Amino acid sequence: MSTGRVRTKKKACSSDQSPDNLPVRSSGRQVKKKAAEAAADDDDEASEKKYRKCEKAGCTATCPVCFASAAERCAKNGYTSRWYHLSCGEHFCNECFDHYYRSHKDGYEKYTAWKRIWTSNGKSEPSPKAFMADQQLPYWVQCTKPDCGKWRQLTKEIQLTPQIAKTYRCGMKLNNSTKTEGSDQCSMPEDLRVAEVSDHWWYSMLILPPLLKDSVAAPFLAAYYPDCVGMSPSCTSTNRLPGESNLVKLEHLKSVPNLTVAGMNKYFQPFYQPNECGKALCVRPDVMELDELYEFPEYSRDPTMYLALRNLILALWYTNCKEALTPQKCIHHIIVRGLVRIRCVQEMERILYFMTRKGLINTGLLSVGPDQYLLPKEYHSKSVIIVGAGAAGLAAARQLHNFGIKVIILEAKDRIGGRVWDDKTFTGVTVGRGAQIVNGCVNNPVALMCEQLGIKMHKLGEKCDLIQEGGRITDPTIDKRMDFHFNAILDVVSEWRKDKTQHQDVPLGEKIQEIYKAFIQESGIQFSELEEKVLQFHLSNLEYACGSNLSQVSARSWDHNEFFAQFAGDHTLLTVGYSTVIEKLAEGLDIRLNFPVQSIDYSGEEVHVTTADGTVWTTQKVLVTVPLALLQKNAIQFNPPLSEKKIKAINSLGAGVIEKIALQFPYRFWDSKIQGADFFGHVPPNSSQRGLFSVFYDMDPEGKESILMSVVTGDAVVTIKNLDDQQVLQQCMTVLRELFKEQEVPDPVKFFVTRWSNDPWLQMAYSFVKTGGSGEAYDIIAEDIQGKVFFAGEATNRHFPQTVTGAYLSGVREASKIAAF
């Protein structure tokens, strides 16, 4: 060390006086002290006592500076008996440590007050280092001037707020929010420590992970220890009552699992609450998911920073899902002391782009312009052709378009939507020829898109009276009893299949009949004729769920998706129709109607797609979203051909069919009988008529229009296939007049009957697992081929098959894969 630096050290330690000028004291302690100081001076003169370095192994700070400046005898940039390391650019001296840690020092009360709050809210140790990081480190803020962007350290007394972070410019006086005179403040050099923060080793040298202050995620996570989810326990925004223990808090929330945030859509519940499980599209705020660990392995040992930023980003997205969430909108919400804020801002951008690509945020109906693409330029070079403009194809196209990737959709039909097709010719009501019900709205992307559009869904009630032919309403106790027995049969099926392989599989209908007969024989119970009919109603409902008669459905895997978390919450009727969502998804996309795809050749570097008119389209990647039935019938020729494994999977699933009938009447003849229920059931007179108009839905929840819709399922689908629409109508009216025999049922003024099985480009409603198959088939069909040919659609979504939601999510999934390749 130079003599000049030693002199600086002495000044920092001794204030205005050197030890030689101190007055003489008579005490022995003072004599010893003076002798020691004299000896130290002798050492300085002889060998220049070395400046003490940081003792943290690997720390690059050769001349630490104390950021705290709390103690009167703070070492500043001079000598101290020990430097305490927080990061490679941030240290505090032993004198400032003593100032807060020693009970006789002035700062002790402040430290203990902080410690009490930290201990009552947090789980981590309230150490002096944690105190310094949480309370004493200065904030860093970035200049918002477009041609500057330099990071500046704020003075110790300045508390960073989102508003300051959002508006700060170099030289700004923060006490009155005005700018310092002079226009060259941005020309001042940036602190050299800032550049080090970006290096990979810098984060590894950080003693404590960053804990965000006043995070937007706090209201979502009030049941968690803040420091376990990346938030500071010292903030009031953790919503903990004074003196309330964490145990009490957690016990209270066990009884209220669906924590919602004031003013937010009740279906937005992105985080699991403690002890909660089994909710689709939900993340644990205190644990990284597997795909997150794969993408960010550097956080596997300590995920705190990742969790803090991911939770913040998710909370910001669900706070306002109508606008794209950009890095600029996130930055000013990252409030944390020290240089680590710079690192947080840098990492936030990476995490935001990852979450955008995965469809966790910036999804749904967002539409962005060419100068607002959601992913960086390195993603924009790809070109993609999507085959099919149904929910899956449109979801993928919307995502890819927003990423900045060129997309063309080729659709065989003269309309978009696929199996979403709404009829708007009925007076005052939209009736879906295809899907119209949303099964489980919590975290359902359909609920998100409805929020983006400002659409309200109608919650379906649970009341469903079962009406017998002849007009009598079935005693609810009989319905409940047979529902119990029906579910007990399914429970036995679940037990039976536990040790069964695919080769031991049998048809679900056969297994149910076997269990039913065994139960009758063993129990001696004899069901009444009415009870047998009610059981048939429940079987028809099961066929409705499967989209097939039960003789084709796998007993081993009929409900394979129930092993995964499903969408919870209300079942709703999308009264405006799914087409409202579909049309918005399609807005601004390049869609070519009446272009059936005949072949896909991926044998070369590029993919060649040939349509029926002979046009050959060249692209880098192709996404196939056609219905399962078309894949089974080889409607598209692949070169090279699909693998045997994929073909086997395609054929192991069934192309289920249900049909619908909707009728508009001159008045609501059913009101007095069903008393405001959203639907009512039809008890079949015998098993041969099971599935023939088994449920009727009131399509106008407001009770103004007079429209009923019913479904045809199971073997009844075959029954009506050879009938014309008028004959189907007559059968339906015969049923309605039996159910409401006590009154006159008028002829309908308008009706339709669907014919999904006859549509050459659809041929089905939704998929199911055939006997001998398994849920794994969905994953195999979804596998891409050589990173060139991708597959989406409800029959590629193992977790959520059979639904518009599942189709939509499969499109989002494939868009993420395509963008990543």
C-alpha cells in the first residue's frame, strides 16, 4: 500500500486528531491503549501495515468501502478489523456492525425493532447481514432517458418507490422531483461496480438472495412466509395482522383455500395456497416447476430470486391481462436494496420472455403490432404453416404472430372455428352447434379471454330435476341413491384397473355390467323399475362425457386425464358463444379458407405443403391441427410416412360423436315445472332409448327467450343418423310432450339438428380412449417430427382432452415448442 492510502486510513479511524495528540490519562487502561497505538504507528512506519481485504474467498474487492456509514468511527474506505461481505461491491465495516449489534450502541434499538418484525413474519434468520441488506444498503435506479440507461446509486436516505423508478433521470433531485440544473448529468460515468453485476460469478458471491419490498404478488401470497416466496418480511404489504402467528394464519387459510384478491376476477387464482393441490394451471409460489429448472438451472440451489421475479410477473399479468406485459412495465415494481436490483432487472427480462413463450403470460386475445412483438428479434426469423383454423390452430397462430413469427393458416372449410360453430339466427340468443359450456373456470384460459373481452359467463346451477315420461319429477332421494350406486360402481372399476395392463383391458360398459350384476347377487338388493331407469340416465351421462357408447371405451383408461390436476370452480354457459372468442383470436391473422391440405413433405430441409388446388407452400415448420378422425383416415399424406408408433397411438383413440338439437318455442312452457333451473334430465323409458335427448338446457339464463337445446349420445347417435331433421325433431317433440304431459307443448318456430359425423373435414365431436388404449397415446400424437412437423388439437392434450380449452392449450404448447426450436 502507498503512504497516501495509509494516511487516508488514519484519518478515517482517528477523525481530526492523531493518537499522539490525545490528552494523557492516568488510568492503566489508557496507558495500555496508548502503548498499543504507539506500537501500531511504529509498525506503519517500519512495514506499512497492510490495508485489510474482504475475507470472503473469491471476493474481487481489494479496497472495500463501507456503505453503511452508521457508526461515528465508521471505517469508510479505511481500515477495520473485519469487513462484512454482502456482494463483491458491497461491504460494511466492523464498527457499523457493532453500531447495530451491540446493546450499548445507538443503532441497537433500530436493529431489534426490525428483528421483531422479521421474526414475526419471516422464516429466515434475522441476522445483522439480513438487516443491512434489507434496511441499510442504498437503492440503485436506472436512468429512463432512452439514450442513457445508466445505473445510479441513490443516497442512503432516499426510499425507492415505483414512481421514482418509473421517472428517474440522471441528476434528478428526489426530494422535490425536479431535475438538477445542467443537461450533461447523463454524461457522468457509471459506477464501475455495475458492469460486474452481469458476470455469472457475481451472483454466486451474493451472501443473501434478494427479497422484494412491496411486491405486487403480496396480496396473492398472504398465507406464505414472505421470504419463502421472494419477499421481504419487513414490509407491511404482507397483510399480516400485528401479533398474528404464521401458524394461526395458515390454519385459517386451510378453510378458505380459494384466496382471491380484491377487485380481481374470481377465476384468477394463479398460485396454490398452502396445503392446496389439484388445481390446473396453478403454480406453487415457493417451488420452481420442472420446466423452469430446466430453463434456469442456475437457480436450482437457491430459487429465491427466480421465485421473487416469477411471482411478481404472474401477479402483474393477472392484475391487468388486457395489455401486454413488457420488461418496462415490470422494472419499476422491482424494489430491493443494493446492486442486486440491477441483476433482478436483467434476470426479469429473461424470465418474462420465458413465461411469455410458455403461454403463462401475454396470452389469450392480446394483439400486438410489428413494433411490439413479445419476444426478441432472434425469434422472428421462422416461418410456419398451420393446418386448420380451429381453436388449436388459431391459438398457436395468435401466439406465434405475437412472438413475431410469420404464420399462414390453411383451412379446408369455408369458415374458421372447426368444432366451434355458433348459430346466431335464433332470436336474442346464440346457440352453439358445437361447444358452448366451460367446465371449470378457475385459471381456465377461456375465463381469461372472456375477461379480456369484458364478457360475462353464466354460472350453471347444480339443480337438475329428472323428469320421467308421463311428466312426473323423480324423487330427489331416488336420484341421489342411484347416483351413489353409480359412482360406487366406478370406484370398483378404479380398484380393478390398478394392477391391469393394456392387454388386460376390457370395455367400460362390459365391466360396469359385470360389477352391477355381482353387486346385485352379493347384496341381495333389488332395484325398482324406476331406479333401474335412473341408473340408465347416469350411464347416458357417462356416454355424453366420453362421446361414445361404453362398449368402445377403455375401462382401464376412460378417465385417464383425472390423474392430472383439472380445472376447478364453476361450470358456465358461454352465452355469447365461443365464436366471439374464436373470431377475436383470428383477428389480423393470415387465414386462407377453402384450402384443404392433401400432403406434407418434410423430407428436405424445408417443408412442402400441398393443397387440393395443387398449390405447393414452402415453410420451415408446419403445425397440423386437424381432428383425430382425419388423421385416422389418412386425409393428409406424410412424406416420410408417420411412424408406426404414432399411427398406433392415433388408432388407439376413438373419434367420439355427439349430436345436438336446438328448438325455439313461442313461449317458455317449461318454466313453472323446472323453477329456474338451467337444465333438466330425461329419464329414459328403457335402455334402448338411453342417450336420446337425455338432458335439456335452457339457453337463455335471463328467462326472456324460449330456446331449449338437447344432446344425443351413445347408441342414440347411430339411431338418428339415418333420420332426416324433421324425423329427429318429431322424436324430440314426442319426448318433450311426455315430460310435460300435464300441459300443452307448442310446436317450435325454429330448430336445427347437427350432423358432425357427416362433415367431411371434422367427422367427430371429441376423442376418447378405446379399449386396449391408454392416455399415453395423446402424448405420442403430440410428439413433433424432426423439429419440422408439429401436432395440436384436443386429441393431443393428455391433461385436458375433449374440450375447447384443451385444444386452445395444445396450440399454445406447440407455439412455445416451435418458437424454442
